[in-house]
Amino acid sequence: MPELKLFFAPGTCARVPMVVLEELGVPYSWQLVRFMKGEHKSPQYKLNNPKGKVPALVIDGEALTENVAILLYLNDLFPDAGLLPAPENSLEYHRQVADLCFCSATLHPLVTRIRMPHFVAGMDAARKVYDAAGKAMDEYFQLVEDRLQEQEWWYGDTWSAMDAYLYWVFWRVEGANYDVSRFSRFVAHARRMEERSSVQRTNENEAEANRQLEAEGLKFVPPELPAE
């Protein structure tokens, strides 16, 4: 089995592969990337991820970036773990890729605008960005809600890596006061995720990382959103 090391920062989408790695139960290590110190833009870190972002998964010294690629790689590396349903044909496989891309390319940009609108447009326009992103997110939360009407997980009765990605989206915007209560099935999905030991262990890792950042004076606290 290869040596696995995940570069991680609290709150980021690096939680997604961490949950999956914890779900797999395989040996891996994680390393905290200190954003407030600029470590993600350092030449040393960019050897692993030249984009200056997390996550980066280093496999026997070789780095892989982007959540979609990382999750697909882990699914290939551990084919018996059931991270994704075994596709019956090429079209079904590529639909799974499209599902993961839905999280990374459609939902994630809206998460950023809901969670940190000031990064996108500055404080003066932060409220407008937040409100517009929330309105856009409503449609996609309803899509997930509809999908979960008759099933517990995205692919039916069986948990998958897609559920880990959807949970990160939910968790991130719930923590930014986006009204999730309108989507009862998605809320129930999130609560089921929080019962999983993989999520609980990820929360412990994140708490440890936050303690390190607090001790170093490097914990990021987003500014308050301007009043409406």
C-alpha cells in the first residue's frame, strides 16, 4: 500500500478526502497548511500543489490535487471499499464523475460566496454577493432534496464519497447562516453523516488543527457580514 499524506486546513474542502480516508480506515498522515502565514503560497508547498490550494494528497512522494481526482484515485486504489458504486458501463461511470464535478464546479463556488463573500467582492459588496449566492444555492439544495426524497444517500441505500462531498457543502453553508431548515431531507442526510465515525474523527483532527492555529495566533476568523 502506498504512503498517503494529506495537506489540510480547517474548514476547507480538504475535509472531503479526509472523511473518505477515515472511512477507508487506511494509514495516512495529515499536515496542517497555515493559510494566515501564507504557507499555501510558499515555494515549498507549491511543489505539491502549484495552485496554492488544499487539498493535496501525496502518494509515495507524488502529489495529486483536486478533490474529484483524489476521490476517483482513492476509489481505484481501494476498489473493494465501495467509495463509489461499481458502474455497469462507461456512461454510468462518467455520470459519477459528473456528480463529483457538480460539487466541485457548481456548488463549491457558491459555498465560497456564501461563506466568504468579502473575498470575492470586498466588504462593500459582501452582502449583495452573499444574498445572490444564497438565492442561486436554493435551486441546487432543492435538487439534492429531491434526490433524497426516497433514499438515505445520493446513490440509494449505500453511502459513497459523493455523500462526503455533499456534507462538506452543507456543513460549510450551515455555518454561514444559510437557511438549511427548508430542506429537511438534506438536513437529515447531514445528521446521518455526523453519526459516522469518519466524520467524528475528522472533526477531532480539525479541532486539533484549530488548537495549533490558535496557539500560534494564526486562526482565521471571517469578518462579520454587513447588515442588510
